[in-house]
Amino acid sequence: MKGQAVSQEAEAVATGDMTTGSPMRNIVKFAIPLVLGYILQQMYLIIDAAIVGRWIGVGALAAVGASTSVMFLVMGFCNGASAGFAIPVAQAFGAKEYSKMRLYVANAVRVSAVIATAVTLVSLMLCHRILQLVNTPDDIYQDSYTFLMLQFAAIPLTFGFNLFAGQIRALGNSRQPFYFLIISAVVNILLDVVLILGCGMGVCGAGIATLLSQAVSVGLCVWYIRRHMRILIPQGDERRFDNKRTSILLNNGVPMGLQFSITGIGLIMLQSANNALGTTYVAAFTASLRIKYLFTCVFENIGVAMATYCGQNLGAERMDRVTKGVKDALCLMLVYFVFTFAVIYPFADWMMRLFVDSGEEVVVEHAAEFMRIANYFYPVLGVLTILRYSIQGLGYSNLSMLSGVMEMIARCGVSIWLVPALAWMGVCFGDPVAWVMADIFLIPAFLWVVHRLKTVGYRG
């Protein structure tokens, strides 16, 4: 029995170890399923928005998008926290301390259940007030309320998927969560067609489709871990509550969650200022964000790959591989930026017409302008995601959170001064200004973290 356990652990190390081999190959191999998975997610969000915008109307599209920043605030906390909980798992895996790794897994599930329940209850209770705070136009208020309530009801499922998928990825396996996203996306699209087009449920149908597809993805993660990654399943004393391990999990997860939430506060300020411009601008903002996230998710997931890569190599005390990996990731990011520019600049208007009828030229024009301006600053965003997630993987989540504070301050400043002065053009510069401010903080922070860890080493 003991020999079988050792064999299972050796197999897991062989398939997911990122502490040996070419850093560029490790990062690309891990990042590709992540990128494809998130592109797939964004594609079904685009299809969802296209179905809503073209078959229900611009008002319904605006209703779905009116709470986008609110969802980023809430879901961002859940996603960031669950990603943070996976970092000690990756570090213990890299150090080959498998019993400690499973102790982290057990306590992460326990903590996540408490956080997800609390966030869900608070969000549901404050839904009405939240929509008022972001200046939701009266003509789309009821649809916005319905959609947001359904999104909040899905918080435990979203948290569960990101937690279990993060633990699978912490062992270097990014493929399986990608496969589960494919299945979830297909379920979501089919339910959209049935509930919106077939049953005429409108915005409510879109919300229900998202909720049910999330449930499918969680179930698949749990099934896979129990069937194929039993190395992650705590046994006996590994299931106990451990105050020290819980503190380490919270020290990694809560700052990462707050980082997204703090960034989300700035997004809410920006969206509130944009909502006040009227339904046309809300629709343009919604359409442009759908396409923007389709392109920027690549930067985000190169960053996610770096969190696991840096965590494992820190556990193995290979700081030389950490710095080499960051340099390789930056080169990869610049190559991708050239590709985005070649696609977005000439085709932005065409992409925006996916969401609205050809007669809505004002919406198309504004949305395409937003996309092009943001695209110029994608290298700044790439530096942000790579350094932020690398710092998180190295165990300094508090510094990552402070970069989120810089983003929030920048977006609040844009909302207070630029949007009133420049209207829609001010909205277009909301993201670029925030990205620049975050990089001003992250570059010296990363250099300090690397210097410190080369001095003191891994103490997990």
C-alpha cells in the first residue's frame, strides 16, 4: 500500500513538475490550456451577449452589462482568494512535501466554504442597493436586478470551481480544467438557446444558464480529483483543522481576493460614471468589454501560469529559474501583443457589430474606439499580470494587493476628473491609466522580492 502511494506521488511529480526543464517550455505548456479555456469562457460570454443584444435588444444587453463591474468586484474576490489558496499547495508540491500539501487542501476547502457562504448572503442582501450605487438607468433596472441576483446565487459554484481547478493546476495540470470549461461552455450555450430563444425567458434565462453550467464544471472537477488525482485527497490526520496552515492560506488568499475587489471598486466608480452617460454608452461599454476580455485573458493566464511556476520553483529553492521564467514570459507577452494589434486595429468595428444591429452605428463607433485605445497599452497590462502573479506565487500577496490599490486610485481619479471633462473618451482611458499606475509599483516590488528571497530562501 505504501509502495502504491509512493508510485502515485512519483507519477504526479513526473507529469506536473515545473522545477526542471526549459522555463519557456514549462510556461507555454501550462499556459496554453489556460488561455484556451479562458478564450472559450469569453467566447460563450460573447455568444451570450450576442444572443441577448440581437434577439432581445440593446436595452437587455445594457442590463446584462450594467453590473459588470459589480460582478468583477464580488467574483474577483472569490476567484482571487481561491487562486491564493492554491499557492501554498504549489509550493509544498515543489518542495515534495505531499502530506503538508494535502493538509493545505483540507483547510482550503473548509475556509472556502465559509467565505463563499458569507459572500453570497451579503451580496444577495445588498443587490438592490448596489444597482442604485452604480447609477443603473431606470429603463434597464429590473432586468439588471434579475440578472445580478442569479449571478450572486452562483457564487458558491464559481468559488468551488476555481478552488478545485486551482488545486489541480497547482500540480502542473492545466489541461483538465480546460476540458471541463469546454463542457461547461457547451452547456451554457445550449441552455441560452433553449431558455432565451426557445422559452422566451429573456435576461433571466441568461442568468440561469450561467448558474447551471457552473454547477456542471464543479461536479467535473470533484469527479476528476477523486478518480485521477488522489494525491490531493487528504487522509486521516491530514483532514484536521490546522491553525498555522489556515493562517498561511488566508495570508495568501485574502490579499489576492482583496486585490481584485479593490480593483473592482475602481471599476465600479468608472462604470458608475459611464452609466450616467446613458444607455447607449452602457451598451458600448458592455460590448467592448466582452471583446477586450477575449484578448486580455491571454495576458491574465500567462500570469496565472507564472504563479504556479514561481510557487513550485520557490518550494524547490530555484530562484534562478524564477527570474529566467519571468524574462521568458515577458518575451512571450510581447509576441502576443503584436498579434492583437494586427487584429484589433483593422477589425474592431466589425467585432462590435456582433452585438447590435447594423443600425446602431453610435454604439459600434464608441465600442471600437474603446478597444483600440486599450490595445495600445496591452504591453503595460502584460507586465502587470506577469509581475503581479509572480509576486503572488512567491508568497508576497500583500504587495500584489497594494498594486490593486494603485489601480483603484487611478480609476477613481479618471471617474472623478476625466469622465466629467472628456465624457466617453475619459472612460476609454480608465484602464490604461490604471495599468500604468500599477506597473509603477510592481516593477520595484518584484525586484525587491527576488532580492529578499535569494537572501532568505523558502520558509514554507
